[in-house]
Amino acid sequence: MKLSMSLVLAGLSLTAAMPFESRSSHKTKVKGKWFERFVVIVLENTNKDVTFGDPYFLNLTNMGMVLGGYHGTTHPSQPNYITMVSNTIAGGVFTDADANTTQASVIDLFEPAGITWKAYMEGYSPLDNGDCNPYSEDKTTLYVRKHNPFMSFDNIRNNLTRCQNIVNAEENFAKDVALGADAPNYMFYTPNLKNDAHDTNISYAAKDVQYLVDTMLLNKEFMKDTLILITFDENMIYLNPNFGQPNSIYTLVLGNDTVKCYDCVDQQYYNHFSQVVTLERNWNLTTLPQPDGSEEGWDQWMRPFGMLRSRHDDVCAYAPCDEYYDGKSPKAADGNWGDQDY
């Protein structure tokens, strides 16, 4: 049942004002409909055909399910990251300039529900007292704030306890994966400007992604009930004369016991907002306010990811499953991986 917009906003405002106890021990295990842990790795500015042309990313498709209809939400980078953690382009953020907003994020839903979280940023250094470091970039480590969406939310950036969940990836990610079942429920990973392909290329980025994926897949306790999403912020088709074309991007989900099929393609339309909807439905969370204030119109296309394996019954995240996947021919004979707009 949907809550009224006024009640949702009131509840989120109250949540944002409350102090939060430390979740650093990550001992809480929250049951979800499809998964108990969600890991997202975000890469940069690469067209879908280029990504599929890389041997490692192509090989990954044999291990998981391609979301062939997945799209970025806009251009340039920063608003895409923000839409992954908030059901709106928060505060009208449409540029890469440092942006602050009072709007709510998924963190406001996670903490009251006992869902633990961490954001792993390559090259990031918190301030000495553990506060968030709001600097725009580090030219030595190649960290940039515009790829760290959590820093834009006032009730995260100005909250010491929450700031301690935004950590240096190189120092913390492998260590947290080693916790196995006690790793955070939600893990958001941003590589630096070289490792995300922004300043390099997809083959360079593949090395970093392979290390991250191997680190996770080799830990059976960590992978139990874990869903991994590998995606990009946007494609490169946004310069004239191509501006306005669909923002289709390579996106893949992996999971030993959370994905219904391997070496297959889900053609349903998704975008970065779908991450939030999937998280809300998985953990039965209060929904974040919709960007235009119209829940009815928004819900017509806001779907959680399909073809996830439910622990309660054998149904897709949405129905009917076979509208987008026939269960027999994972890839088309011509190698079509979905919405090809390049």
C-alpha cells in the first residue's frame, strides 16, 4: 500500500533529524525478497558496443544476466550517480559542479530498517576526525566528488556517523568482503578516473573490475544471497549531432543464488531509477518521493529488476516474465544484446 506523499516526506524528515548509531560492525542481517546484499560497481562514459567488444566484459555475460534495456538517466555524469541513490535528480542537479541537496536518499530508508551500507570510493580520503571530505577532486589519486553521490546529500555529508560509511575503497573493500555474511547489505563502489574508463579505456577498466568481481566470487559466504550490478553512468552518445538518442549502457547482474538465468538477456526497459525501486521492493521499504509528485504516472514504468530469484516463490520481480525473456534463447543469433542505439 502506498503512503501519502505528505506522510512519506514527514517520515523522511524525521528520520534525517534523528541520530544514527554506528553500523560499523555490520552484524545486522536483513532478509530481502530477492537478495540480502546489493553491490553496485559504476563505470564511466562507454558505449555498449565498445564494452561488449572487450573480452572480459563479454565473458562476464556467460556468468550473469545482461539487462539489455538498461539506460542512463541523463547527461553528464553527476545526475546519473544521484539517481542511483535517490528517486529523483536531487535538487535539480543537472551538471557536474559540486551540488548540495536537502532531499532524501536510500540511506534514509536503509537505516531505520537496519540495513547496513558503505560507499567505497577509490582515492578518497576522509577528514582527520572522520568527517566527510567535500573536496571536488584529488588530482593525485584521481578521486572526483561528482562520482560520489552520497556527498551531495546534506544529511549525509554533515552527519559524522554517516560520513564514516564513505570510505577509501583500496583500504576497505577487500577487507569488508572478507567479512563474508557480515559484510554490509548495500555496497556502492566507484573506481578512480583511470579504473572507471573515464580517462583511459574499457580494457584498462576491465582489470579493476576483474579484481573486484574475483574478490567477491571467491568468497562463498559473501556471495550467498548477494546480487552484483555492474553498470555505467552514461554512454558517449550525447554530443551533437547525436544528442537526444537513447542513453543505452552495458549493465549486468551476477549472483550465485539471486539471478534466475545465466548467459541470458532481459530486454525490459530499466534506468538508474530502477536500482532504487528494486531496493525498495526487495526490503519492503517506504518509497522515496517521486520526482514529479505523481506516483501513479511514475509507477507505469518504474519496475524492479526482473528475473531475480525469489526465496519465497518462483516468480519474476514483475509479471509476466516471458513478455521479455523466453527462457530458451538467451542471446539472439545475430548477437543482439538488447537496445542497440550506437
